[in-house]
Amino acid sequence: MVLDILKEKIVEILNVDPNEITEKTTFIGDLCADSLDVYQIILGVEDALQISLDGEDVEQISNVGEAVSLIEKVMAAK
């Protein structure tokens, strides 16, 4: 579920093929996203799941799998 929502936001903001997105896909290297793009993606996920992610934790995210792990961790603590 988290991966699907994250993919949806990535596709929406970066206009990429969802089939190219895996947990190992990097935001900056593979998806050519900049920090603003990543911020917009995270905001979209926060809105969709009604959660709030710590900014410092978000800055440490480099790939989709790390984002999924962080989101799932926050959801579990909710």
C-alpha cells in the first residue's frame, strides 16, 4: 500500500513510468528529481496517509525503499 501511494505521487510529480520505479530506484540518480521534487512527493504522501514525517529523516532518504521504510515506521508509531 505505501509503495503504491509513493509510486502514484512520484508519477504525478515527475511524470515517469510507474513500471520503472522499484524500491532500489534513487530519487536523484534514477528519477532525476531535485530536493523540491522529493519534498513535493513526501508532502503528497503525508496528505494521502494523514501522517507527518520529520524533516531531518526525509533529508536522509535516497531511494524509494528508504522512503517506504520511513513511512511505514511513522505509520506504525501512529
